[in-house]
Amino acid sequence: MTSWLTTDAPHHQGAPKPIVQVHDLRKRYGTLQAVDGVSFEITEGEVFGILGPNGAGKTTTLEMIEGMRTIDSGTAIVDGVDVAKDPRGVKARIGIQLQASSFFDELNLLELLELFGHLYGRRVDAKELLVDVELSEKARSQVRTLSGGQKQRFSIAAALVNDPRVLFLDEPTTGLDPQARRHLWGLVRQIRDRGHTVVLTTHYLEEAEELCDRVAIMDGGKIVALDQPLALIDALLARGFTKERVERLANLEDVFIDLTGHTLRED
Amino acid sequence: MRWVVYWSLFVASFKMFVRNRAALFFSLFVPLLIMLIFGVLNFGGSTTVTLGVVDEANTTGSHALVTALGHVTTFDLHPGTHDAELAQLKEGHRDLVLVIPAGYELKVPTAGSPGLVAYGNQSKPEQARVGGLLLNAIVGQMLAGGGAGPLVAVQDLPGRSLGYIDFLVPGILGLTLMQLGLFSVSFGFVQLKRTGALRRLFATPTSPAYFLAAQVTSRLIIGLTQVFVLLGVGLWFGLHLVGSIVLLLGISLLGSIIFLAIGFGIAGWAKNEDQAAPLANLVSLPMTFLSGVFFSRDAMPAFLRTITDYLPLTYLNHALRSVVNDGVGVGAIAGDLLGMAIWAAIAFLIAVRLFKWE
């Protein structure tokens, strides 16, 4: 597990081609313009982060691309399929982890994964999927008996049943302790290394810095910045930005991890 | 239509129901418990009807009738005067009082000749009903034996001794189908809605209609299984099942559709269990007591009976009871079936209007 944190995963190079193309996407709820003209492209094989404070429009943007929410105006094309015209076609090509993922209580993990496989018209190797997310020993348990981190890992396994071209994760680490969060980062890198494109939302900035190849920062329904994390930081520094207090070489989270270790606590 | 998708959702719906202890408890165990309780209380042996007999005719014929009644084990016979016996009835010591008026002759009643009168105790409607049926049967039998020609209306009664179980089982069948439709759907479905499990399902390319179809068909199968189980237990308690099983299943299916549609209407409208529960109870409670599940509706005030005649469970119970007790065919319950079909259509339209996936 710990090796995932220290090993820097190889990045996919070569001719980049857009797998998600979003153009001038808009969504209004009553008087609130939740998403206000968002455009971006996501390259195949990258981990793309959407950052922003609560209410910035991250989830709404994600759900319009996924075909989970209707689009007021603008277009979103995923793997060549226009979401507005064929939402089911898009859903068949992607994997979705919802912010508050919930599953049928009375079915165990194996049964759930097999069921979800059928919903995509596929016969899945549920055991193999559980091995991938390190939940083999919970195969016959119900979701409600899992810890927070295990639930999120299961939810990712369920989003992988159709071997998706793009995996959408909506705040996958919210509410997890630092150990479980780091563990999930490792899982996301593994998924990326297998060639899946990953789109995630988060409000943990160090998570974005750690995981994402590129990030879009949203505020008030608009994208206010979009680049590689380091490029964004360099641009800020180039504008003459200085911190009031010089950053130490370690922070409190490093102390926490040092004291409590990387081992997952799942009870 | 992709059958694999439907089938996997059907199996999942079925498993979810069978593994949900609360659902099983309320839809299978509670009706069985009610039957067991009434079974132990009421029909360890045959039902006894306390019958007061007032013989004001005092003829050979009336004596013969009283003697014949005395041979019926179901009757606990109490001869007495008119006023004394009616007083006993008011005190609750008689279920039924038979008055043989002066000048009565044991023959087919003609216009103007005094006929037999029986007073039933309104607080013991089942005994009064069973006693009334028996009286008619015996008198009919005696008249037929006397060469006066058979009374068609009572021809099928001789030999049958209807007890409370015969009244109760069809009522419990109706009640169970109503509870299954209303509660298992409204609670289970609203829970899926509230937790987001339903939403997760729609993150897949499968149409929600598959899930709805799987839920409905799995509930229908569970409902029909319950009909078999309850009839089996009823037979063990001495139920006289004279009607067609196929017809019973058909009626049960139609009844289930009404209550499933109402259940989905509630589930579709409600945001959480707190909204669904009162509404489901509001629909089910009046019918539990006013649609003839436990008590005969004959005991109800006329205006209440008129209103409740049109309740879906009243139609369902009446149809089930007619088939179980009297073995009637489709023709005799056409009115009930029509009433149920209209309710099914209304409930379906309301469900479609109210239904929201999120």
C-alpha cells in the first residue's frame, strides 16, 4: 500500500487526443446560474481535477457531462458521443461514482457487482474487481457494514464494471481519514495506469496537486483557471505573490501520518 | 427489451424482499399470526351458535323443527318466551333468536302466512351469520323432505358448516395483498430514493422502466405465493374452500395491481419514509376495518356501508369471499371485478402523475 505513495506512476505520453469536450455548458436552477458557460477538453489518459468551493458548480458540471442532469445549453461530447442526444450511450462508455453513493442493502458486494455488470449487458468477474480494490475478504458482506474508505473503494469498483473509457469520481475522498485518503489516491493512480481517463472533483487542494495532471478551478459557475497544478503555482508566484509566513518543509498532516502511520484503519 | 437486464433486476428485487426481515415480518408473518390467533381462539372445534328458540306456534311441525335444531351440534339451544329470549340476546347471551310465530306451518311460506323470524345479535355478526345460514339450510332441508319442493336458494348449504375461519381467510388474503402492495413498495422504494441507491442505478445505461417492471413482477409473485401459504394454513384450520384456485389467483392479481399502483404512487410522491408512512396508513387503516376483513359489513350502519361499498378492498374481499365460500364463477363477481379494474386504472393514473425518481 505504502509503495503507491512513493512510487511515481508513469504518465501516459504520446499524441494527446481529447476524450471529453465541453463547450459553453450552462445550467440554471431558478434564479441561480449554477454553471455559467464552462468549456474545457480532457485528454485521454489524464487525471483531470475540478476544484472549487462548495456551490461553485463542480457537481452540476460533472453530472451534465455524465448524462445524469439535463443541459440548458452548450454541448458535452464524451468519447465522440453527444450527451444531450444520447445520454445512455454516454453512460454505457463511462463509470460514475456519485457523491453519496448508495447501493441495495440486502445484496452483498459480489451480487451487486454482478448486477451492475448486467445493467451494462456484461458478465463481470466480480471477484477480480474486488481484488483490485482490496475488498476480497468483504465479498459476502453488505455495503452498510463497510467503513468509509471501503465504501468509496467499492463504489469505484462498481463504476469500473463496464471497463469505462472515462471514470468520474465526485469528491471520492470527502470524509475519509488521511490514511484512507492516501490509499484511495493509490487506487486512482492504478486506474489511470491501466489507461482509464479519470475526472474527479475535490476541495482538498493537496489532493489535486498530488493526483491531477491538470486542474480546472471553478467559482460561481465559471472556470477561473485551468492548467497543470505546478504551472498554476508558478503563474501565481510570477505575479509577485509571497506568503506571509514561510512554508515549513513539513505540515501538520505530515506529522499526523508520521505519528499514526500509513496503515488503513477500517473497523 | 433485454431479458438478461430484466431478469437480473427481478432476481435482485426478489432477494432484497426475502432478505428484508421487516418486510417479511409485516407481509408474511403478521397475517399468519392473525390467522393463528383466531385459529386457536375460535376454531379449535366447530363454531357454536347460541340460539334462543321461541315456539309460539306449538304445533307438530314446530316441535319437529325444534327437535331438528336440537340435533345440530353447532347450535346451543335455549327454548324460552319471546320477551325473555330477546332480553337474553340484548344481554349478549344469545347470538341468534328464532321466533316460530303462532299459526306457523312447516311449509313453503306463501303470501300472508306467518313466516319464521330470526333476530341476530349485531355484536356477534359472524355467529349470527353462520346461524342464519344453518337455519335456512335446515328449514329448507325439512321442507324438501316434506315433499313441498326444494328451496333453490338453500340447495348448496346442506352439509356445510361455515365457521369464522371461512369468513376470515378471504379477508386476510385481501388484507395481506393490500399491505404487501402499500407498505413493501412505499417503504422499500422510498428508502432507495432517499439513500440514492435509485440514482446510482440511473448512472447505468439501463432504463428505469426495467427496474420498475422487476419490482412490480417480483411483488406480484410474492403476493401470489402468500395467497397459497394463507390458503394452506386456512385449510389446516378447517377452511371450506369450494371455489376455483385459478379464479382466486386472478382476483388476487387484479387486487395486487391496485395496491401496488397506490404503493408506487405514494413512493413516487414521498421524499422519505416519514412522508410515506402516514399516507400509507391513511389509505390502509380505514379499509382494514371497513372493508370486511375481520367483521361482516352487515353490522355497519347503512350510510357507512354505502360509502365503503366502493373501497377497493371491499371489492377484493367480496370477490375472494364469494369464490372461497360459495364457489361462484366469474359472472357472479363481475361487479367486483369491474370495480377493481376501475380502481386499478385510477391508481395507475395517479401513480404516473405523482411519480418522481428523485
